[in-house]
Amino acid sequence: MYPDKKISSDSTCSHESETRPLKMSSLEPVVAIEGGSVVIAMATYNGARFVSEQIRTIQDQTFRDWVLLVRDDGSHDETTRQISLMAQQDARIRLLEDGRGNQGAIGNFAMLMEAALEEGADYLFFADQDDFWLPEKLSTMLAAMKEMESREKSGTPLLVHCDLAVVDERLKVISESFAHYSRLSPATADLGVLLCQNQVTGCACLINRRLLELACPVPSEVLMHDWWLALLAAASGKVGFIPLPLVKYRQHGGNVLGAVPFRKRTWQLLFSTRQWKKLLDTFSAGIRQTGLLAKRLRGRGVDLHRGAIEQIEVYARILDVPPLTRGQVLRRHGIGRLVLRTGWVFGIMTMLISKHPGDKSVV
């Protein structure tokens, strides 16, 4: 499936891994799923300030037939006590106790994904511990998933994600749209964009069982579980975007990851060598992540979209290309379009990244 090719700047690449902006007028809210189970995976760590409120917004969903799996990553506050009390009152809430200690954000969600797979989840949502879900979030996103399923062949890996409202810790709106706030383009982000920049936020996404099976086990080297899911779906299935803010994305001092406005990111890049190094490290890790993507798809014998194989191979091997010609190669293969909305940044990044001595190609 992955022939040994020489990367050149002479070929062009097109494929069918577009993201679909879903039309909300055509969706009927889902109030029940026949013959399928809906699981929500919540990773927690020292989240006592907001976790009870977040769980209550899940309990207040118009779609009510779900199981909430919570895994705590070794909290030192009242997080687990609060969750245990809520679980005693609501049988749909289950606090997992695997005795495996602190795994970090990626490891925590990876273990939850394994648990959801064993649970028999047909559809899996992800929840942060500190956000606020609008009552129709589950219903609307399940309707979008059902609409996608009706158009795709059985067994297609599918991911649906929505926009978010950026709010402060008191839920005061900072921006009605996370996509606009961060200058992302989730409605048009295809594989060529997603290889270089994640445009899917975990707490705003829903996946089907086929994608869950393909994603597990999550490699420890991936940058984030949601990026891993987005890449797999874009390469082998479909990604759908709902242009509605169904989550209030709370920003506070304890965020592991948060929303950074585009203007601030640009300012940091102009005046902070630390931010440049951080971005270089992220780009470099993203290239290695593409190698992991190739290895997973090859190992599972997955049928890919036209041209996806070539895009994955090109980006995974881009550091083997002379620095001054990397940008040309990426453009010819449709990789990196609109990344960060600042082409000069991406161009400089691709020239500056160096290959680590121990790096080996896996494609």
C-alpha cells in the first residue's frame, strides 16, 4: 500500500477527503438511538471547581440515553469525591478505577477510548472537565452523524465536530466562535491542512465505532487524541463540521490547553524566540505523527482516499527534502494550505525544521 517513492516537486495530488459543512436545516434532532450505544468519555484532573457543573450540563441534555465514563488522572482535590456522589445518584455515570495512576491528558483519554471500545460504544463523545454543554449538543451532533452515515458506505470511519463559544470562567462570552477567534477553517480543512494543523477540538467532536477501532490503541507519541482522530478520519473516512457553538469552551488559569486568539499568537511569534521554538517543536512532532499515521493505516490494511497515500508519504518524509525546496513540494501536493492563515510562518517553519539524528522513516 505504501510503495517506496522518491519525493519530487513535479507531481500533483488530489483526493476526496474534504470536510463537509453540515446543513443544520436538514437535520432532525435525535432523541433515541435504536440498536446502538452512546458513550461520553470525560478525563479529569484536579477539576473540582467546575466538574460538577459540567456533568450537570450532560445530565440536562435533550438526548438522555448515554453512559458517562470518567477517568481521573490522580487528582489531589475533591474531583473524585464529587463524581462519586453524582454517580451514586445517576447510574449512567461511572468512575473508572484502573489503578494505573497519572497518564497525562493524552494517556487519560487513550485509556478512556479503550474502555469505551470494551463498553461496546457505537458512538463516542469526548468531554473536558470544565466546559458547559448546551442542552441540544448530543442530539444535534448525533443527527449530523446519522445524516453522514446515510450517505456513506457501512464501515466508514466518521467524525463530526462543532464550533465552540469561547467564554471566561464565569461563562461570559469572549467570542461566539472558536473557529473565528483562532482563525481556523474547520469547514474546509482537508487532509492536506490537518497534517500540519489540528482543527478539531476533542470536547466538540463525536466519532463512530469504526473510527474508534481504527484509533485504538492510541500511540503515546501523538500530539493529542483529537488530532489523531481527525487525521484518521480525513485519510480514510469523512469529517463533518457543524457551524454552531454547542459548547461553551471555558478559559481559566488551570487550562491544560486553551483558546489563544490569532492576533496574540502572531504577536508572540514576532517577539518571542520561545514561541518560535515551541512552534518548531510542534511542527517537527507533527511530521513524526504523520509517520505514525502511515504505520497505523498500513498495519490495518485501510483503503485510503485517492491521493491520501501520497500526501501522507510526502509530509512524513519532508525533512529528507532540501530545506529551500520543501515549500514547493508541499504546495504541489496540497499540504499546508491556509495553515495558521500566515503562509510566511509555515514557509519559514518548513525550512528551519531539522531532522533529529535518531529519526527513521516508517513509510
